[in-house]
Amino acid sequence: MLPTKNRIKREKIHERCKNICPPKDTFERTLLHTHDKSRTDLEQVPKIFMKPDFALDDSLTFNSVLPWSHFNTAGGKGNRDAASSKLLQEKLSHYLDIVEVNIAHQISLRSEAFFHAMTSQHELQDYLKKTSQAVKMLRDKIAQIDKVMCEGSLHILRLALTRNNCVKVYNKLKLMATVHQTQPTVQVLLSTSEFVGALDLIATTQEVLQQELQGIHSFRHLGSQLCELEKLIDKMMIAEFSTYSHSDLNRPLEDDCQVLEECVINKVSQTEEIDTDVVVKLADQVRMLNFPQWFDLLKDIFSKFTIFLQRVKATLNIIHSVVLSVLDKNQRTRELEEISQQKNAAKDNSLDTEVAYLIHEGMFISDAFGEGELTPIAVDTTSQRNASPNSEPCSSDSVSEPECTTDSSSSKERTSSSAIPGGVDIMVSEDMKLTDSELGKLANNIQELLYSASDICHDRAVKFLMSRAKDGFLEKLNSMEFITLSRLMETFILDTEQICGRKSTSLLGALQSQAIKFVNRFHEERKTKLSLLLDNERWKQADVPAEFQDLVDSLSDGKIALPEKKSGATEERKPAEVLIVEGQQYAVVGTVLLLIRIILEYCQCVDNIPSVTTDMLTRLSDLLKYFNSRSCQLVLGAGALQVVGLKTITTKNLALSSRCLQLIVHYIPVIRAHFEARLPPKQYSMLRHFDHITKDYHDHIAEISAKLVAIMDSLFDKLLSKYEVKAPVPSACFRNICKQMTKMHEAIFDLLPEEQTQMLFLRINASYKLHLKKQLSHLNVINDGGPQNGLVTADVAFYTGNLQALKGLKDLDLNMAEIWEQKR
């Protein structure tokens, strides 16, 4: 209350002051007058005091405010200086009074705002005090409500939680007691050969140990003991399964692939007849068989293997269909459980008697339950996770909805029936069910068994194949025999892939190995043949038989294959002088004609045996490189002089060699496209071999052209170095040059295309102009219109006329003005 009284007292004082103050209009006039007076007074104060950076520690500012002249007492002027100092002090005091008066005036103008701010502050303090009192009252009420209404309920909840914990401990102890009886129970099951039940009990116990009883000290050794029991059961099951498998697979192979018994176990090994009677006994007799006999035997073996795999697949398909059926049933069971839970919630856990009808795989089962059978059946959650694939889970349509009631403290075994595609019912307990992941793993293992059977068949086929290949029998096969064998093996590989869904690699690898040996022999034979042809080639133009022209014509149609021989018609046709390729004439030697046929044999082999495409590409590249390098040695390197006894390498030999190379270059893109269409995309990088070969061939062709130019260059150097500018015209030198040019033209014009001939003679003419220009410079003959200039012009005109008179060179631009030195 005291602050309120003080506030009222201050307000009264403020109101009294307001009454004392003049009226508003008088006050405003007084205020305006006072403001003008204040501005006038402030103008008396020097501007230096109004600066924002005013500071007396600055020497200039200090000297301006307090000049030292007022404090100088020397020279007998003490009294006057003292008066001046006093006057300065009074002036500064006057300035101070003016400023203080103005400040006080400004404060008086804002007195009302000051009082209003103080009044607001006191009101705010009063509000805060009231709020604090209200919060205190609210807290007291909440404390009373908590004591009266909440503490008892919370205590009840704590007691309920304690009870639940006690129940959990009790259930855990019951579970431990059950787990403690696992080993004796497993021994009882094994004594009756209940392997599945024993394994299921072990798996369930191990899962309980890992999830619900983890860390229990008394069970620390139980896990390892159960693992040893599991290994023992595994050995017992393997022994029993092996006995059954041997007795079942000893049945003879028949043409049909149907399974004699329904729902049989996996068949993974091959029949005894194929192993012992066919393969082993044949190993001692195969060397006495010729290829047709051995081939028929191999075909029969492949047929038996195919039947065997079909039988195994039919058996495994039944098992696989059962697994898939159980997986589908589990899915439907989960959906029915969800529907059942929804119905139970809607009916408030009411129990109704109903008859469930189950239709599965053509089977009809009905179960009726009386009122006495409506007691809840508890199913342990762990048993549900490890249920048998053929049992009916909880909430399925084979039992009534009330039977889905579960209790974690008890478990009651029940059985259900399931039908397989053979019409056989299998009674399986709830505790033997498998999880979906286990069923999926089983389905994958079934498929792996089929893969294993296929691999075994391929391995046996490889063994039979290698037993015949020991004496080099397969390497001695001709092309057609090996192609037939390769196609048979590829067909078997494709058949087994279609049966099993996966390609086995062992037989394919053996085929690839034999194919590589075949390719090596194939390549060596043709490379040797090409080498012999080149070593006996005299590099003269050969006639083109009609069969080779037909061969080239078939290539023009986009078919890379050896054409069939035409009876009668081809023999009557006479050989041609040149080979016609897409309208162009190619003068060739006999070796190149045979080389084209050899190249087509490589391409056709790739079509017949696709698996050797990469190897054939490498070998063909080697063959083309060999032809290029060997022909270069024989012609450009003059090796033919010693090999076949040629007297000299003529320009005609060079031009003919160039044209042969051009023919091969023409077909390299066709060959490349043929291999590219048969190579997998990841091996397209191998096609770069053809790019390198094309470059090498072009370089070789360029070297031959350079060699032809070099021959004439040497002739020009020899003849023009002796050239003298004198009569008669034309000179003997130029007549000799024209003669040699004519011989060169006669040698190459019928061999090279007109465009190449023109380009070649342009280069020769450039060499001629260079040597003539050099000789004229040596003789100091210039283009001055003198007698020597006239003689040279006449010789050059003779040369030009003769050169342009040659066939195909009429329009050649010789530009003979370049023979003269440019005037400086």
C-alpha cells in the first residue's frame, strides 16, 4: 500500500505544478520567446565548444580556449595580465551558465513525460505483485489436487507394474524349466528317428537361449551341447539319405523324364550306367573308333545326360512346388490372422462355434468343433516362428476364430494336414513349421541342386572329351569335322541351360580350349600357305579366274562367305585380266587372290564357331600384318631378288604391289563390320587392330609411291646435273628425260587408277622442277629473255608437251614458271 500512497502524493504535486503553470497559449508564446532567446544566447558560445571532437588534451584546442598570452607575467605587465585572466574566467563561466540554463529549460519542457514514465513503472510493479500472488494460489490448489486425486491412482499403477514384473519372472522360470528338459527330449526323439522334431526342438531352444534367456549363467554350456547334438543328427540324416539316394538312382535311364515315385528327395548325382559302362569302358576303346563312330557315341551320351537332367528337374520341381505352396499359404495365413483379429475386436472377444472348410490343391477338409472344444489354445510365439511348412498356422480358415487365443505361459501341440500335388496328405505339427526365410533358402538350395547336376554332367562330358584328345585326335580334325563337333557341344550346352536356367562352364571351357588349338592349327596352316605363296611370287600381273570374280561379287552383295561352285558355267568362262570390285579395276598378283579367299575362310569360321571370334580376329590381324611386312621385304626391300631370282625390282612390280595393298585396304572395313557384329560390346576395343592394320597398309602404299618418286628423282639428278644450255633443241638430256617419263607412264598407267597416276606424276614433276631449277642456278641462266633463256624455254616446252601427251595427263597443271629464280 505504501507505494500506492507515494504515487498518489506525487501525482497531486504534479497537478498543483500544472495549475501554477500559465495557460497553454500563454505557455506556447512564452516557450517560443524563450526558445528564441536561448538560440541567441547559445550563439554567444564559440563554435569550438560545440564540435563533437572537442577535447582539451589537443594542444590546438587548448591554445584556442586558453591562450597563453593571458598567463604571461613577464615584462612588468602582471596587473594587466591578471585582469585579462579574470576576464577570461568570467567569460567561460558565462558560457557555462548559458549552457546550464538551456539544459534546465529542455528538462523542464519534458517533465510531463518523466512523470508519466514513473507512473507506468509503479503500475507495472503493482501488476507483477498481483500476478505473483495468483501463481502462488494456483500452486497451492494443484498440490491439494495431486494429494487428493493422483497419489492413490499412481500407487495402484505401480503395484500393477510390480505384479506384471512378477508374472514375467514366473514365466521366465517356467521357460527355464522347459529348456532344462531339452536334452532328454531330444534323446527320446532320436530313439524313434524323429530327426525333424529333434532339429526343430534344438533350433527353438537355441533361439530361446539367444533371445529370451541370454546371459543365464546356468545355461552357459547348453548352446554348445545343442550344437554337438545338431552335428550328430546331421551325420545320421546324411547316412540315411545316402542310402535312399543310392537305391533310388540305381534305376536305369529311360526316355521319359517322369518321376516314378511321388515326393522324392533331391537327386544330385548321375546314374551308374553313364559313369561306369559308357565313360570308363570307352576310355580303353575310343582309340579304335573313327570320327563318325566316336561322334555318334558322344551324341548318345549327350542325349542320356539331357534325359537325366530332365528327370532331376521333374523331381525337384515337385519339391519346389511344395515349398512355394507353403510360402503362399503362410502369406494367406497372415492375411487371415489380421482379418481374424479385426473380427475379434469387433465382437468383444465373443466365442462363436463355426465349421471351417479348407480347400487346398484340390483337397477338401472340414473340421467341426463342439462347445467343449472351445477352450483357448495357447501357441507359443517361438513355435509359430519355427512352424512346419505344411501345417496350418493360427487364425487360418481351418480352425475357428476362438482358437486363436494365445497364452504365453502355456503351449499345446496340435496337428494339421496339407496336400501336395500328388494327392498325399502330410500331417505336420505346429512346432515343425519353417519360417519364410528358411523356406526361401530351401527353394534356392533346390535350384542349386539342379545346377550341381548340370555341372556334373558337363564335367563327365569333359572327361570323355579329354580322354579322346590325349592322342591329338581332336587337333587332327578338318574344319568341317571340328565345326560339326563344336555345334553338337554348343547344342548340348544350350539344352542344359534351358533345363537348368544357368550355363555350366566346364564343357564350354573345354570346347574353348579345343577351339583355341583348332584356331592355332587353322592359322598356322594358312600362314604357312601364304608364306609359301609369297616366297614363290614373281610380282607379275595374274589373270583372274571366274571363281574369284564370283567370290568378290558375293562380297559386294554384303555376304561374307565362300560361294558354292557353279557346275559347268564357271569352267566355260575365261579368266579376266583384272579384278572388278564395285566398278574399279584392280590388277593383282595370284597371291592376293588366294589371300582374299583365306580371309573369307577366317570369316566363315567365325560364323560356324562363334566362340572363337576373338581368337580368329587376333589371328586374322596377324595374317594381314604378315602379308604387309613380308610383301614389303620382298618388293620394297628387294628380297624377291634372292628368294625367287628376280633380276631387279621394276616400277611395275612396285605399282602392282601398291594396287594389291589397296585391294586389301578396300576390304578391311567389310571385315571389321563382320567381326563387330559378332563381338560382345565389351570386346569392341579389339577392333582397333583393324585401324592399326589400315594405317600400316596406307604407310606401305605411301612408301611405294615415295619409292617411285625417288627412282625418278635419282634419274633427274643424274641427267640434269650434266645438262648444258646449248643447241640443238630439244637437248639430248631432255629427250632422255621424256623417254624415261614415258616408260614410267607405260609401266604404271594400266595398274594404278588415273587419279593416282596424276598425283604420282605431279610429285615427279615437282622433283624435276627442283633439279632443273638447281642446275639453272648453277649455270647462272636466268629468265632475262636472252639466248640461253630461249634454249631452256624450248627444252621445257618439249618436256611439257611430251608429258601432257601421255594418256590421262593432258590436263595436268605443271606450273613450269617455278624453275626460274625469283628476282630480288
